[in-house]
Amino acid sequence: MLPSRAQDVVKKAEKTIADLASPEFHGRGYVNDGLKKAEAYIAARFSAGGAEPRFQAFTHTVNTFPDSVRVSLNGKKLRTGVDFMVHPNSGTSQRVFESIVINRNNFTDIDLLRNIYQNDLSRTHVVVLDPKGITSPDSLMEFRAMALAFANNLPVVILSSDKFTWSVLPDAYRRAVIEMRDTLFTEGMSIGMNIHNELKRDFKSRNVIAVVPGTHRKKKKKFLMVTAHYDHLGRMGSEAYIPGANDNASGVAMMLALFDHYVQQPAEYTLVFVAFAGEEAGLVGSKFYTENALYPLEKVRFLLNLDLQGTGDEGLTVVNATLFPDELKMLTAINDREDLVAKIKVRGEAGNSDHYWFTKAGVRCFFTYTLGGTKAYHDVNDRADQLPLSEFNDLYRLYVAFLDGL
Ligand SMILES: [Zn+2]
């Protein structure tokens, strides 16, 4: 059998990432069936390789923004996800408000704060929190906490000069909360908000699983698992979506590349591929899997979890590296011998992706993510055209040699 040519592997991955990160998939979240479409896409790829996909359903609660996330200043429309970002816990507020500014000069003014709390201003006013000049981390944290304490009473705007980083959360305030570029707002401006949230309880997500049977009489009764989450953050209303090209269309593309490889050239061990849902919502899909494993966890020889595989110019981080020195030694030996990625960075345990619950359950595993390249993360700029995929083929070769060496 001829090995897949490098450019074919990368070309196919490019297409997979462009598809999964396209507007049609709505950020693979909880609005417009984005997650469902991604699930069907991955299942179809498994089927095309001759592996009947299995599904594992679970439910969780998510705060969503299904229709409108619009904000204006003095009547001028702002760009959703660029000029402002809706807070993942935001509730609903839909009208034009006058602003009450709270900043470093007045945030200890008890009378002012009490006045805001005690009067029902929810139909007329928005609180604008301006943290400028508050430098100590403790004071900043206190200031932010105070900001959010208002959010069940009246809408809140938090001014910020930081990069917007979005997430998915399972609860919501009553009123709208947004973060806004601090350069846009000046005191006295009116703020128009048309922000509508919907807390979806018992949202149904599904993990997608495929198996490629092993060839060795004994080893085929044990498993190698390759996993990657396919969910992302979904939409900020009809106005913006978070593409999630690096996070984690790239990891899904790598997992599917490995699936394609092992369909062509089965390993001695049986390979189990799992595309997890619910990762961004708090690792709920992988938690559910470890509690309801389709293949016994004690028979898993090793698990490789892939997230953020789109760059690699500065190398690769291996989480759990210090827990499994033998496997790390093998991985670095392959990398040195074949001259693949620039550097393998060793990291200890971390609860930052789906491998976490497997580590807890005693399954030997690594989680790898690439370093360097794009800074886009959990924002509107994590697009397919931003990803160099410069190391994708080297990473692919590294993983195949690693899995074959186990
Ligand atoms: Zn991720």
C-alpha cells in the first residue's frame, strides 16, 4: 500500500477545516443547528471510511444568543464581536438607555451604588464600568465582580482594552451584559441594546465514535483512542459567529486524517476515534464518555487527545508528559530521528481539554496542542484562512509513528 502523499493529507485537512469553520456550521454550537451539522459531517466521514459511526447523547444547559446581539452608541451601530462582545452570561435588554458611569473615582461611593441598586432603573439606565486606572489585580477583580452584581437589576457595559475571548456558560443574568472597546465610549453617550438570550436547558449534544479493528491476535482486544472535540462556541446572535478553525476544526481534521490512515493500514491495536461534543461547555462530553465508556477504559493502552493543531511553528506542547515518561521518550525520539516539529514542550497535568477525565479515570493519555502562529482564540478571527498548517504533515507523521510504536 502506498503511503498517503504529504500534500494530499494537508489538502484534505485544509478542506475539512474550511468546511467546519464556515458560516454554514455557525460556530458548531447551539444556534441554527451548528453542532448537529458538524456531527453529521464527521459521521459521514467515518461512514465513507467504512466504519459505522456510533453516537452517544447527553444533555447540558447552555446560554445562547439565537437572534439578535446589537448595540449602538448615540445611534451609531457597533460591530458585534469586534467593537463589543456579549458576555457569555448575558441576559436580555432591548431598548435605548442612558449611561451611569462607574470608574475608579466613584466606585467606592456607597450612596451612588445604593441608589443604583435600590431604584428600578432597568428600563432607563445602563451601568458602564470603566476600569481605567485601576491597576492592582485584586481591585480589578473586585471591580468586575461588582459590575456583574448589577446585572440582575440593570444592563451592564464593561469597558475593556483586552482581546475579546468568548466562552459558553450554563447560566445567565436577567439583563444584558457586554464588554466594549474602551476607546469607543465617552461619558454622556446613550447606549442602544438589542440583545436577546435564551437559556437552553437539556440541550442534546452527541459524541461521535468510530472503530477500526486491530490486526494482532492479542493486541486487537486492546484500544488506542484518538480524540478531538468538534463543538465550539456558536453564534453571537445573527450578527457574528466564532469559526473555531484552530479550536478545534484543526484537531478534528487531524483525527480524521489518522482515521483515514488506519482504515488503509490498520494497526495491531484496535483504534477508537471519538469526536467529543460539549468540550467548550465544560468538558461535559468527555466526562459523560468516561462514565459510560463504549469500550472498557481499563483496556485502553493509550489515548491521544488533539486540540489546536493548526500551527506548530514554535513546536508542540504535550500535557501529561511528566506522568508518562516512557511514552514521552518514544515521542521525542521519533521527533528527533525524523526531524519533525521544532520543539516538544513538556507539561504536567492540566484540566484544559477532554483528556482530563480520562487522566482522572486512570487512562494513560497525552493531550497535544501546537505553539506559535495565530493569536486568534475564542474570537471571530479564528478563521480557516488564518491557519498556516505549516507543521500539519509533520505532526501527522509524528502521531502515526507514535501510535504504531505503542
Ligand atoms: Zn479546544
